[in-house]
Amino acid sequence: MDSGAAPGDFAVVLRRLRESRSLTQEELAERAGLTAKAIGALERGERRRPYPHTVRCLADGLALDDDERSTLVAAVPSRDAGPRVGAAPHVRQVAGSTQSTSAPRLPPSSRVDAGGTASALRTPAPAPALGASSANPPMPTTPLIGREADLDELGTLIRSGTHRLVTVTGPGGVGKTRLAMELLYREAAQFPSGARAVDLAAVREPALVVPRIAAALGLPEAVGADPLDALVAHLLGLRVLLVLDNLEQLTGAAPLLADLVARCPDLVVVATSRAALRVRAEHELVLGPLATPADDDLATVASSPAVALFLDRAAASGSPTPVTEHDAATLAAICRRLDGIPLALELAAPGLRLLSPSTLLTRLEQTRLGAGPGGLGAGPRDMPDRHRTMAAVLDWSMDLLEPEEVDLFTRLAVFSGGFSLDDVGPVAHDGGDADVLPALGALVDQSLVLRVPAPDDEPRFRLLEPVRQFAMQRLHESGLATETADRHAAHFHARATAFRDPLQGPSLGVALDRLEADHANLRSAYLRLLELNRDGDAADFAGSIWLYLALRGHAREGLAWLDRIGAGASDVARCRALTGRLGLLMVTGDVEGMRHETDEAVALSRRVADPGVTCEILLLAGQGAVFAGALPEAERLLAAAAVAASESGRTWVAAHVQLAQGLLALTAGDLDAAALVLPEGVATARELGNPFTLATALNINATRTELLGDEPLTAALLGEAVALSLAARLSWTLGYSLPALASLAQRVGDPASAAWLFGAGASISASDAVDPTFPVSRALSDRGLDATRAVLGEREFTSEWDAGRTASDAEIQARAAMVMTRAGGGRSA
């Protein structure tokens, strides 16, 4: 096609191609997935260099052939093209007329020297410095909720005198503009020469930023002068606050802004952008989402900034909604679902006009981000189009990305709850060896991906939930959702099986933290394996991490996972699955369930020739027999487990067999036999270095010393077990340690601490599904509980119990230390 246009005249080429198809701008916008305003801006030349994604959408919408597509692409100016500040004015055609975008004329307080450079007069006129901008900034029409600390920090920065270019960054919809406008209103009195906001959302060329600022300040066009010099000449010596809003598409103007601030020592610039400017003069203030409730307690929910904003906007739409016991958990879930993003909360709040909170939550979980029934509707009509839906906010972000960055963004949707850097390659790219850092860095720069704390040295990231939903929608539209989900499942299946040995070694704490960080990914990967009927992989997956599920409060969920495994697993995989079932049934106190599974598990272990697989199932079956009082059977199973563990070199299993034999001796009432095996078991556990094994050994030995009446040694054993369990967050062993320590507190004359510790132990057992059922220790703790209640009376007992139920880890550690001191527990354990 011969466009008849000079190369680079994108506006002319696009208009002729559109007209050749007899399409209106609105029709092309619909076909291309763009807005009519964007098409108009491109055809008027206001946006001269569209992003590759936009050009591709236009070409698809116009159904261009290869030659026409090449013509359209060739018309896009190169990245280094375009006017530079101080160059000759750019002339463009608009509706048949010629308009100049030359710099504004200098105000009377400036002069132009012989070289054409503007310079300020030594004594600026006392008249209002910024013309129309000297009017007071308007008062915001909505309250600022949950941003008081951010506003104070921002105000402190700009008043400090050392931070004169501050960029407020954060994801789209997080409230950067609203915070900056509040700052402008509140701080205007501190800037006698003027305070002004400049909206740069419609500007696409970095060279037009300075002229746009000058125009917003009411300055006339500069004739024959560099626009930056003209602006500096006017602002020199004036104390001015400028808020430059929406700079993310104009980061190329960062050097100009740094120069402007450097040359105007009394100027303060606050910019809002999804990406930092990356200049030395900049101080970045990262604005995160509003805090969502940490739990579902009524007081916690009522004090949450996210809930406060959500209910404020609901009330403004005619739906005042109080926080009640009935709705507190639902309101918290809504705000967590929207990840505390202010725009998402504002868009969802009017839904309460028609729906109850629970119905609104259900519809939010089932619908996509765009406007529509049940989803996040359109915002107020006085908001910019790009802010009226979350989808529009994120579509705006897509225009700022290169194609490979858009592709990575959509594939990251498959991660649930976050991901580490080492997860990205294997999941987002075939083979996993592609360098994802440049594209990932661009997504972080644009605040589409957030860096979050990590449990280890591997950097960790996540997408806010509304952003992830948007990316997931695009992933499905791209046709890549299935293959990406399959790679995700394969990657986390490998992750789960790789952690089998670390969970039983000295690096238990690190392994637990990493698996906890990836819990949502593990869940979704496991469910994907089930969808694919990969029963063997699913059994291997859950059986490998059963100890994590038991120790970090996911036992009930783990049992539900294992219930869904079909008949397609091999004997070895089924053996691993049964190992997981026995372990999780034990932690939840379901001894009857363990006994029901034992016959199948033992029979299966006989068919599997690998002692490394069978030793663990024999150990757990033997422990179940001990708990059920079937002592001869327990003795046989544990002996077989010891042989299999020795043959396979499974040191962790061998250590726990030794401890289980101590449990057997205690159950049989043979304290002499227990004295032979349990101290040795503690020594073996110390040598192994696994915190769970050592805490278990300490707890069991403390049962023995309690039966012997050795309170100082019991205190030392339990104190160390509590410290280990808190440090590694081992709820299973804490479920045994705290009731035993409470009984000790009662015996040494501290019933208040006893009731408090009983309450703390009950809270952990309830929240993490831990039920300590070893008969001997259970009987001792029940005896101590009854004695404590009798001494204190029901009223005081309940008060201390309730205080213990809400205790922090630090408070538990401090109370344990008090009891140890009282019991004289300074002896070596």
C-alpha cells in the first residue's frame, strides 16, 4: 500500500487505513480493544509514538495484510526520534489547521539574552508568581482514610528542605493521586508563591512535559527560547509546590525534572507514577495498599483502614453498613479479596446497595474485574475513564509495556500467593533457562509486581489479587492458560518432593518457612495434578510434605488432599500417601482413624521392597498402636521399623523409632526401660539437629521426669522444647509442651500461670488442629488442669485462660521462663 505519507507520519497512515475500511474511530476502537479517545489522540498526532502492543492491536483490528502492517509499523517514530527540549517547535496538523507546540513565552519577569537563553531578573516582581495558579488548591471532596501516616511522611519530606523531588510510586488504583492532592491542599500555605497540580496523563512525549507545566502555571508561550530555561527563569527565587500527576509514561522526562529542581532551589516537586524516575535527586515513597484485617475479630475488622474506606464509600452510595459480629468476617474477606486497593474497594462498595456482604463476596469471587453485574462496577462519572474500572486502570499499564513484558505478566497469573525468582523461569518459559530478569524488573518498576519479604535469600514477589485476576483473564484469552498451569504443577510437584529430606534434617525451619510461603502454590499445583488424573504424582506430592502440613497447622487440609487421590497410584506412591495419612491423623488426635488405616498400610509396606519407603509407615503404625494401648503389636511394628530404617540409612526415622520405644515403655509403666532409651533419644536428636525431633524428644523425656517428680529437670526439658517450638513455629510439639508446663506451674505454686499456659496451649490446639493424645501425658495434663481450676475458682481461672489464648510468642516465652525459674529449671536437659 502506498500511504502517500512521509515515513514516521503515523497519524496520517492510521487515518487513511481506517478510512479505507470505512470504519469510524469508535468502530476501530471496539475491534482493536482500545478506546475511541486513544484512536483520536493517535490520529491527531497527540500521541506520536504508540507502544508496540497498541500498534499490534490496531493492525489486528484493521485486518491488515503483511504490506499494510509493515507500512503502519514503519510509520512509528524510533525511540530516539522526536523533538528535544530547546529544538525547533514541532508543527502538527489538527483538523486542517496548523498548531505549534513551541514553548510558552516568557513572562515579564524574564529576559532573553543575546544567545536566546532565558534568565531571571535579579529582583523578581512581587506580583503573584504563578498567575492563575496562585489560587488556593481545591479542597478534596472525599475524606482521606487510612493514609494519615503516609501523608505525615510525605509532608515531612517536602518540608525538610533536602528532598525537593519526591516520587510517590505504587500500583494503579492504590491512591497515589488522592494522597498527592491532599498534600497539595494541606501544604499550600507553606508555599506562598503558589501550589499547583499538573495532570500529565494525556501527555506521551517527554519533550512536552515542561511546556505542559508552564501552561498549567498560566505562563505564556516562550518564543525563540528553550522551554526549560524559560520555566527556570520564572520560578527562580519563588517557593513553589508542584504536583506532577501520572508520570509513568513519561519517565524519559526525568533528567529534565532533575535539572529543573537543581536550578530552582526553592521549588518542590511531588510526582505520582507507577514507576520511579531513577534520578539522583529523587526520593521515592512507595505507597502500598491499605491494611486489611489480620483476623476476623470484631475489633480488628472495625479498626482496619481497608474496611473503613469500603464502608465509607458504601455509606456515600446510600448503603450505610455497620461492622457487626455477624458480618465482620465477611467484610474482612471482601477487603482481603480486593487486597486493600482503594480503587477496588471504592468500586465494590456500591454493590451493598443491592447485595448483602456475603452475597457481594460470593460474586466478587466469581466475576472478573470489569464493570458488570456482581463485579467491580464503574466508578463515579467525574473520575477519569482510565480510573472508572480496575480493568481500565490495568489496561493503561499494559500500554506502557513491551510485548515480552506483557507476556510474562499474563503468565505470572498462574502463581497463587506469590513466587520466588527461581520459580519464574520454569513456569513462565519452556525449559526455564530464559533470562526473565529484564521483563520482571520492568513489571516491578511499573508496580504491577510487588517485591515482598522472603523466608530465605531468594527474592520473592507477588501480584495484588485484583491485578492477578486481570492477568489471569488475559492468560485465558491468550490460549496459554493450560500449558502454563501444567508447568506450574510440574514445578511445584518437584518442589514438594525435593523438600522431603530437608524436612527431616537440620534445615527444618528453613524448609517449613519456604513451603509456608508457597502454600497457595502447593495447593493449586496439587489440585491441578488431580485434574490431570496424575494420582501417583499427587500421592507422592502430599506424602513428601506431610510433616510440613502437620507442623504448620494444615493437617485438616492435608487429609482432605489425600482423600481425593484416585486408584491410579503405584504401591510406592500409595505407601507415601498412607504415611501422610497416618502422620496427619496422629497430629489431629484421631487414634481410631490411625488404627483403621494400619492394616492396609502394613500390608502395603510388605509388598514394597524399598525399606526407605516402608520404615516411615511402620514407625507411624507402631506409634498408633502405642496410643491405642496395643503394646505387643506396637513392639513388633517398631522393631520392624528400626530394621528398615537402619537398612535404608533413614536417620530421622531411626531417631523417632527410638523415641516411640520410649513412649511404649512409659505406657507400659516401665520407667526403668524408659530411662534407658529416652536420654539416649535426646542425645540422638541433638546430633541429628532437627528441631521437631529434638522438641519431641524433650517433651517425651519431660513426661518421664514428671512421673519421677524431678521438677527442675522437667522445667529445663520443657523450657527448651518451648523455645525450639516457638523459634521454628512447630504447633505440634507446642501442643504437648504447654499443657505439661502448665501442670508444672500448678505443682510449683503458680496456678495463675498454669491457667494462662493451659489457655495458650488450647488456642494453638484449636487453631492448628493439634490434639495431644499420648495417653500418659494427656492424663498428667488433665490432672493438672483440674487442680488448677479447683485452686483458682472458675472466675479467676477463666480470666487467666482467656488471657493465655490471645498470647503472643514473646509472651509465651516470657511466661515459660517465669515457670522455669520458679521450678529451679536451671539443670542441663
